[in-house]
Amino acid sequence: MISVRVAEQSQFSEYHQFIATHPKGHILQTLEWGEVKRKMGWVPLPVGLYEEGRIKGAILILKRRLPIPGFNKSIFYAPRGPVADIHDHNLLDHLFKGLHKIAREHGAIFLKIDPDIEQSDEAFRSYLTSRGFRKTSTAEGFEGVQPTCVFRLDITPDEEILLEQMASKTRYNLRLAQRKGVVIREARDKQELERFYQILKETAERDRFLIRNYSYFEEIWEQLVERGLAKLFMAEYQGQDIAGTLAFILGDKAWYIYGASGNEYRNVMPNYLLQWTMIKWAKDNGCTLYDFRGVSGDISEDNPLYGLYRFKKGFAAIFTEFIGEWDLVYSPFFYWLWTGVLPIYYKTVRRVIRWRKKLAHD
């Protein structure tokens, strides 16, 4: 007998073990990540497909209420889900059919997925299309969707081979950091997290990007770092913290998530040594894959983000493009509101905010 239901607390251990050991398991499908997102306004729903009482497939749903007065409507998002044998179409059919029933109970108007499946998998693309999924892009006001393009590195070879495979400039820079006396340490307490965040704010101001508030990183520390699912690394030079990185780990995979570098001492190349330290840490913890995370899909040299592409490629990582975002629509009318009307609403709100700020400044 097959059933699809939200896992109960007594099933959490089995759910986590399944996610951690499955080939398609991902840190963003864990219960702990769901708790991080709960503090950001999402409600986590760990859904399992059970056959004869044993879990055979899973998908962590993040639910969010929609700002539509008078209607109990929500959206479903499964970051890097589902976790299942993607070529077992019968299993997937059971999973998505059961999920549709759960969606009705929660007033979900659609399900968004951005699975850990490569662009080249035509069989899975055909499956999604045949089951009514729509290829899409991130809707206005929708945060948290995962990058389509990343760099990944097979870290099963010995360290000497990994070093040999790197670009010569990358090897030179990480050895330069060692010669200059840069020291990498694993952070032990929240005081170090606070220091990392201060450096991250410097980075964001210098490179002109937005970052989340400190409470978000506190949640990551409590839910992931303290439970062995993440590690914060700090780079020290002449007694001063000059850079830091945050990595996630689950099963045989590790992900570089956040990096920060101060405005001073960038010439001693701490970021190269930080990456090499995280790769060795991942190997020591039984990982076979190290994910450098997102890069632009435009790899031309005139792209402003080309430097990031070149940095990650220098470690001999492989450029990987995923299949992207897909929506399964449950309520066509409200989905039309979400994709057609709400973007206009968000843009109007932003214009009003800018106008009010301008008046206040004038």
C-alpha cells in the first residue's frame, strides 16, 4: 500500500536519514532547513511517500500565505526537490498525486520546483511536461529560488591530484596565502559568526549586493552549524579576521554557500585558501562532491560576473546547468493573479516607497 502524507514527528529520523543518504538528497530538503525558513515566514511541510510503511520518496514543501484579502491561498515551493528516483515515473506520479491532495488542504495555487537535475536530462524534462509542469522563471517577489548554473567538483581524487588539476594561477594564489601566513580556522561560537557578518556587510557594500539580516545567519548557526550540517571558516592574517566562508554538508555532498572578504589584505588571497580548506574538510567528512554554487549562465569575458566564474573554474570544477524552475498549477485563476497582477503590485509598491523616500530627503 502506498500513501503520501506530511511526516509526523515520530518519522522525522527516518525522513532525515532518507534525505541524507539518497543520491538526490540535498541540504535544502532537510527538516533543519525547513526550520531556518520558518523564521523567514515559510511553513515547512516534510512530505513522504510511504510504501508498506517505509519511505520511498520525499519532498520538503515550503508553504507561504499569499497577500490576497479574503482568500486562504498559499504557494508551495520545494527547493531542490523532490528526493526520489526521478526515472521511476510511477513513483513520481504517486508522489505528485498525493501532493495535490495536500495542496488542496492548504489552499496552494501552485507548486514550484527547481530540482537537482541537469539540463541535459531530456527524459525528466519530458516527464515534467507530460504531467502538466510549466517551465518558468522566478516570479516577482519570490525569494529563495536556487541558481540554475553552478560549478561542481569531484573530490574523490587524492589532494595531490586535485591540486594538479587546478589552474596554475589558482595553485599559486592559495600557496601565496600560505606563504604570507594566512591561517584558516573553524569557527566555534557566535562571536565569530558576528565577526563574519560584519565582514559580509563590508563585502556587500563594496560589491553592491543585498544580504539578509543577522537573525537569518543565527538561525543557520542554530539549526545547521550546531547540528553538524554546516561549518563556518574564518581566515586570519596578522591577528585580524579578514575573510570567512560558510559551507553546508549532508551525506556525501558539501556546498559553499556564503563568502565574505574585508577591504584590507585582499592581496594575500585568503579566499583561495578558504576554498581549499573547505574542499579538504569535505573530503575528510566522506564527501565526494563539492558544490561551488551559483555563477552566471553568461560566461563571456565582458560579463561583470566573469571574475566569479573564473575564480570557481580555476579549481577545475565543472560548469553545471540545472533544468531550472517548473510550476505545477493547481488554480489557474489565482496563478494568473500571481504571475500577472502581483508583479505589477510589487513594482507599484516599490515606486511608492522610492517616491516617499525622495520626498523625505527633499
